[in-house]
Amino acid sequence: MERATSKKKGSPWWYLLILVPLIGTLFPAFYASVSPELWGIPFFYWYQMLWVIISSIVTAIMYWMLKES
């Protein structure tokens, strides 16, 4: 019986990417303002929603780079 060996494709440094969305939303005082507005939506809300999209992209990149082949 052969023993299955797990070989990861990516480097553990890819895990540091998850810090990007954390740092981007860590200090609400930075983005707690009404202006600038985007299509009538205050900065506070659209900045956070932008990070939801960025977080999804970062998670997808991490998945593709770290998944086992």
C-alpha cells in the first residue's frame, strides 16, 4: 500500500495576504466620514463594501495558490 504524501503548491507567505483586509478595516476613525460620496452612498459604507470585494479576491487568490494539486 502506498502512502499518500501531501505536497503544498504555495509558500506559507501567502497566508500574510489575509492581513490586507484586516489592516484596511482595522481603524474606523480613518474612514468614519460622510464624504466623499459614491453614487449618494457615504464613504463610511462604500469603503467597507469595497473591502468585502477585496477580501473575496484575496481569499480566492489564497485558495488557488495554496490548494493541493
